[in-house]
Amino acid sequence: MTKAHLWTSLAQPQDVGANNHQIGVLLGFLCAQFPLFFIQTKKQFRPMDDKAQIMLHGTCVAVQNRGLMILGASGAGKSTLALALMALGAALVADDRVIVTLRDGRLIAHCPDAILGRIEARGVGILHAAPAGPVELALVVDLDRSEPQRLPPHRKLDLLGRSLPLVWGRGRDHLAPVLLQYLIARRADPEET
């Protein structure tokens, strides 16, 4: 069975609440194995209603009530980037697993109870952090993709039928302060329509 067939047969948009805990666990596992495969197959994320929900393998922080979703394969530096942003004033929403819910047309990120207020620091251990959220997502960074252009076009990520601004961030040493400024003031160049 191919990844696409597996996804189509097992992970149609569903509520991952208490009644569907097993599907939530499956989505978390699959997203950890194939972090961006599921997001890139846009049509599978079209919600049936305004209560669609998914669990992603990623990390989320908040700056001035604007959420940043950090995506990438295991070891890509999601938690490290989150810790760098936290040192600059961001607050931890979730590390390793993030629940994203479509609510009133907005994408809301929050943390599973089991890992609330915890973040992994490789080589150190699990650290406590003051929990934040739920928070509306405003931006996504993909640590698996490098940006080849000096001034890139406005990139988008489609999630649960909504588009979010996307930054390709692999190999960018200055990424934490750049993302912080993006969240505070957004891009200056207008988006082409």
C-alpha cells in the first residue's frame, strides 16, 4: 500500500477528540514518519465542517498571540528553534505534537495535555516551560526545505482548507530573529494576487 493510499483510507479529516483517540495517535505517528507528506497532499485536508482537527509532528510558539508552527523531520531543529525564539520572548504552545483545529474559519494550535509545558532540549533533557495557547496560527516554517531565492515569493501552506504564510528555513542561522520580526510586523512586500 502506498503512502497516498494509506493516508486516503485512514486519515480523512476527523475529530481527534476522546472518541477518536486512536486516529489521533495514528496521525501523530504518520506525521512523525512523513512530516510534510500529509500537508503537501492538500485535497486530503479539506474540512467537512468547521470543527476539523489534526495532530501534526511539529512545534508551536506564540508571539503577541500569533502562532508559529515549526515543521521538519525528527532532528531538523524544531525544538532548538523554539528555544531560540523563547529566549527572545516567545511562549511555548507545544513541542513535538501540535493539535490544530479549524474554529470559526481560523486555525487554532494547542498542546496535548500529556506534554503541556514541556520541551525537549537535545543532549540536556526535557525542560519545563510556561504553557501558552491555544493560539491562532499566523505563520509556518519548514525546516526541511532551503530557500534558494534572496527575496522569495510569498509561499503558502494549505492546512485544513486554509492557507498560511510559509517560510522555507533549513540552514538559516539567523532564523529566530527573522521569524520573530515576521510575526510582529509581517512582510513589507505586498503579496501578488
